[in-house]
Amino acid sequence: MHKYKIHIAFALFLSCVPIMAQQTLNVKGVVVDGMDKKPLPGATVYLKNTRDSIKSEGTITDVNGLFSIDTPKGDYALSVSFLGFNKFLDTLIVGNSSLDIDTVKLYEEDSILEEINVVSTLAPTFQNGDTTNYNPDAFKVNLDATAGDLLMKMPGFYTVEGKLMAMGDTIKEVLMDGKKFFGDNISQALEMIPPKIIEKIEVYQYKSEGTKHSGFEESTEGKTVNIVTNLDKKAFVRAEISAGAGKDERYAGEGFYSRFMESNRLGISAQKNNVAVPLRINRGGGENSISGDPVDNNVFFANFGLSGATDFNVNYAFNKAGAETENSSSQEYVTGSLLGQSLNSENSSNNTNNNHDVGIIWNSKEQEKYHFSSNINFSSNTTKNSTYSQSETHLYDDLINSSSNNSQMNNSGYNLDAKLEFTKKLNDRGRSVSSHFNYAFHNNTSDRLQDSETQNGNSEILQNINQKSESESSSNNVSFGVSYNEKIGKNSHLSFGYRFRNYAQVSDKRTKDYDETLNLFSQLDSLTSNSFDNNSYVHVGKLGYRWEKDKFKSYVGMDLINTTMKSDEKFPEKTSFKELFTSFSPQVKLSYSSKKKHRYSLIYGMTQQIPSISKLQDIVDNTNPLYISTGNPNLKLSSRHSLTFSLTKSNVKKSTFTTIQFRASLANNMVASNRIVALNDTVVLGSYFLPAGGQYSRPVNLDGQYSLGINGTFSFPLKKLKSKVNSTSRINYSRTPNILNNIKNDASRINLTQGFTLASNISEKIDFTLNTNTGYSIVENTSNTANSSSYFSQRTGVNLYWNFYKRFIFKTSTNQVYTGASGSLASNNRWFVNLSLSKKLFKENNGEITISAYDIANDQSDINRTVSDLYIAEMYRRTLNKFFMVSFSYTL
């Protein structure tokens, strides 16, 4: 507890203060005759704010056709007109700096050139430098929709295995007006922000806090979504409470309260249920079958933020959950020594989780002088789990081993992260200095009881494990850095700096065997007991050069990295390992934005990864007696080169949007698996029985892992249907090495994916989104080229909101999932259909009573199939099946 208090006090010491300022920016350009390129004096130039016409500005061109308008930052519709000429219309974003739109060409009214078609509407999506902008007014959603529903109608957004993606990248953070009001909780942000307060949505490359003001770039993947609101001094208040009940005493309740305004924001939400069903069908996307496992979920979130002279944000999250789960799985191996083997298992478990998370962000910014920010996050968790599993391994039709495993585990831990950033401008010519300090501490303790029995193919009991283990692990991560930025000439900046990092990991585990004579756990097992320390010291010298002119931006950087990695094993033997690595890490970023709303970008970088202590610690993991593994203290640093080229194109006149990304990566010294499959009953590591078909693995460093990929998105309107079509295509190829029974194997995987989304743009009374996604995967192994595995899947879904008569509303969330045959696993086709009928109540329609039917297709089980380098697997979980609920909600 004393150590716990020290870490909290140390983190609280790192807090501080933000100041915001609004400025008037300049928009300038020249208007000319499109045919003879002569200036047009006296042309009318008008900037109309797309959200607030009061902020609109206008002027006329001078004798040289030049114009200049001072206006606040925002989104504008640009209109340029001259008597006898066609009007020019376009969209502009005035950001944090003045804007030179160069030359505007006007053509005479009798011109028949195709390129002078008048634009009558704003584009739903367009590019502004490095940022993709979405106009929410171009996407109509129903009155009950959330920001998440709005995003799923926009081009480039889709989900992969539950993760929200944007243009091929995982979304790392969702900001509200540039601030992390909801912390790292992406789903809560998209659930609580209503579309009606959204002015625009910006998507751009994610940057870590340490690089935003340092002058350097880094090779980070992911996207940031910034939701810009139209909030002002008047508070926007929204609240809702809902409750529902169904058969077998199942219930669900939830509520939230939000008060958003320009200067301060408050958001509170809570949930409690014993059945995981959405009270509002089709809100937040489609649903699959409803789990039939007994659950008890309790969730609470609170967010508070202040803006103005200071920016201050506090987030708190609480989650307490319990579940009794039952599932079964079937695994078919497809390569090398594993070919012909299959594993069938059944599992049941009882889990309880209790989590708390608190985050504090405090910023201070004085215009033109300095920027200061601090970020503190503390989380704690406790988990209790009891599991019973049975498994059998067959070689074709013959049983070769089986096991039963009963375990109980208690786990608790806490995490503390603190970040401090400071930037100061030294003059008005671009000279600045910045520094950062990061501290992270993670601690975890656990105790585990295991009672397992392993048999061979003749059902002979060959090994019993009856053990009790206690373990504690922790890590300290301290880093700091300083950088200096100097403007060189008119368009260039030079940056140089230094960064230091110390990453210390400690792990101690003691396992005792049960002594039947003494009737207690007393015999220390040295193979599953270990005390291990790892310290990494990283020194980085940084140099960066940035050159920007007009619509071209470039950055070239080089890091000199010196890493010392030291490992000490203290038990059961005393040994030491020390490695010294010196390397160069280059970064290159190039981008060009053309006058035709095209953007080209190229990003190259190299990153390094220190192995985790779980991979380094030379200790036996016998959690599953059929799959024994150990760590490897001789692991080295792994490095990864990545290259991304992207093209983004928006056509304002046709309301189309296109983005294409080419990706490539190459990894050296990647942490791979060296796996041994027992061909006969044997003993490994001196005392552990491994039956025929059992596996033993150990991590090793291997070269040769690489991947290639293409992602593309194309969006266009269907005017006759008053809808928009988003097409997403993905092609990925990867090659991953491993070792199987002392033979190196390269696993090649090809993934082909094609998705379409048809999103309505009709009215608030009828809102639908139809999506379909087709995937095909092929896996080939060099150790067994004659037996490749493939996997085909098709998923189609529709979300419909239909206010068909006065206050009556029909909703559906329907999904069809088809999985093709693969190996001995048969194909299957499943339907998940959820329907509801609602009626709005009261004068303001703020009440709603709903009858909902979930999973009315009554599929008996939910099946999830995966294809890995070694096997094809299917997991089955029980479902609630056809379920009805009556609910009531009230909204302010």
C-alpha cells in the first residue's frame, strides 16, 4: 500500500493548466478569365459559413483581379461571380493558418466546356491537406441515431472483428473539438454525441502526444477522428433513461445525461443488465445472436471537461461483470507434423471482473508563447475465474491423447500512467524548444490452483498435475526527451533532440506441488518457478528536417538508437544476459495536395520492439498440459520497416470520394514460435509428460516476415434512390516464418475482401443502411505445399428505421452470415434477425414504448471460424435464441 501511495503522489505531481484563443485569418486569391487568363476586376467573392450565415464575409476583386477576406476559421462555401460568366462554387476549410486559394477561373456563360458545370451542393466528403473532412449535413440519419450510426454511413468507415476502421487504419482515438473528453473510450464517445451538434468530422493520421509539439515525426499507425461541434454559450442538454424486461426474469436498464456547451461539458452514463441485448434495436450497428450465458453487467461512466482559460478533463469508468460461459471448439491442423490431427474441446467457466479507471488531462496554452499539457491515468482491476475443460486429440480417426483440466485463479493489478509535455516559442520566426516526461507503472499479482489429468490414446493416465502457484510481476517505464526547432529560410525547419528510456520488468513466480502425505502444497517445482529481471536502456539522438511550400510538405528524419538490454535470472539458477544494439531508424513523410482536391502521401519508417518479460522469462507454462511453453532470455530486439503510399481524391461536383492505400512491411528478428509436436509419448524438460500429439513451444527470433496490402474506398451518390454507395476493397498478402519440428516453415496468407454499403439519404423518418462483406482467405505452408487451406465468408446486414405511421416506428437489425466449407468443417448459413415496434408517447414525443423480438430465426448456436497458419478452428457458444422484451424509454 505504501508503494501504491508513492506512485499516485508522484503522478499527481505532474499536473498543470490551458488557454485558448480565437483569431481572424486571411483568405486570398485572384480571379481570371478561364479562356485568356486575364484578371477580372470587380468580381464578387462571397464566403458563406456552412453552419452560421452571420459569420459570412464578402468583397470584390481589385483592378488586378485580386481579393482578400478576413474571416474566423470554419467551413465555408465559396461563391465567385461576374456578369456574363458562370458562377464558381467550391468548399473551403479555413483552419489554423491563412489560406491562399491561388487562381479562380471563370468561363463565359455560352461556353460549352464540360468542366464549368455549376456545383449546387456541398460535397459530403472532401480533402483539406492531410485531413479528410466529412459534412454531416450530407448524411441523413433518424432522430434516435448516434455519432456511431452517422460514421457507418460515411465512406471509408467499416468494422473488422469488432474494431472500427477508417480508410484501412484502426481508429486510435476519438476527440471532441480536439480534446479527449471521453478519454480512450471510443465506443462511449460515438454513443453519447448526437449528430445534431456535429458541425463536421475530421479524420487524419494519429500522432502520439510526444510528437505533436516536438517537431519530429514517428512511424505510428492508426487514425484520429475529431468530431467538431457547433456548440456555443447555450447549453445543449440531452438525457435518456430506458428499462426493459423479458422472460426468465431477464432485464436490462440504461441511462445517460449529457450537458454540452462551448465552455464546459458533462457526460454520465450507466448500464445494468443480466442479458446482453440492445434496448434500441439497430442503434450502433447490427447485432448477432444473443448470448445464452448467464451474465450480470454493471457499467458506469462519468466525464467532465472545462475549456477556456484552462482545459481540464476528468474521466471515470467502472465496470463490474460476472458471467457463466459454456463453449466448445473444433480445431483441424493443416501443416507439417500436425497434418491430420484434430482437437475437440469443451469449456465451462465462471468469471467475475471488477475494474476502475480514472483519467485526468490538464492543458495550458498561451497564444504565441507556450503550450503545457499533462495527462494522468490510473486503473485497477480484480478478476476471479474458475474453468473446467476437456479435450481430445485425434490423428485422423484414432484417439492419441486426452486431458481434463480444472483451474481456479484470482488476479489483481493496477496501472499508473503519467505524461508531461512542454513547448515554448523562443521567437516569432519559428524557433522553439520542447520537452516531455513519461512515467508508467504496472503491477499484477495472481494465485492459481490447477488440477489436471493427461491420458494417452489407450486412456491410460500418464500424468497428474496438482499445483498451486503465486506470482507477481511489475514494470517501470520512464522516458524523457528534449528537442530544439529552428526555422531555416522561408520554408524549412530543422529539429534535433535527445530521448532516453528505461524500461524495467520484474517477475517472480513460485509453484508448489501437492504433497498427499502432508495434505498441503509444499514441494517447490523449479521448472514452473522463476525469478527474473529485465532492464532496457535506450538512448536516441534525433535529427529532423521539414520543408513546406504551397501544397507540398516533406519531412526527413534520422534516429541513432543505442539500446542495452540486460536480463538477470535469480531463481532457480543465477544467470545474466546482456545485449548491446546500435541502429539507425529513418523516417520519411511526403505529401502533395493538388488544386483538383487530390492528395498524395508517402510514409516510411522503422520501429523497434523490446520483448515482453513473458517472452523472456525461462519458465514453464503448463496452463494447458497438452500445450507446454517456455520463454527465451536470449531474445533480441525486433525491428519493423513500414511503407505506405496513399491517394485521396474528392470530386465536389460529382460528390464522389476515392482513397487508395498501398502498404508494405518487413520485420527482422521477429518473435516467432519454435514448436515441437510429439510423434510419440515423451518427456520434455526433464519431468513433463507430453503425449503423442502434444506440443511444446519456445519463442525465437526469425527474419523474413513481410506483408503487402492494398486498401481502396470509393463513394458515390445514387440520386434516384436518394442514397449513397460506399465500396471498400482490401487485398493483403503476408508471409510469416516459424519452426515446426526443427524444420523452418513459411506460412503465406492471402486475404481478399470486398464490401459494399448502401446508406439512405432520404429523411429522418426512413433511415436504412444495407451492407455486405465478402472475404476469402488462403493459407499455404512451405512445409506442406500440397495441402493449402482456404476460407470463404459472406456477411450481409441491414439496419432499418421506419416511422411508417404517425408515432409508430418499425426497426430491424438483420444479419446473415455464411461460412464456406474448409477441410472437414462443413459450410453453415445463419440468420440473426432482431425486430421491434415502437410508439412515441406524450406531447413532445419524448416517451417511447417498445416491443422487441431478438434472434427470431432461432439459430441454435453461434459459430465463429478462424484460419491460422497451423489450423482451421470453429468455436461454438450457446445462444439465448428467440427472446422477447418490453421496454420503455424517456428522453429529454
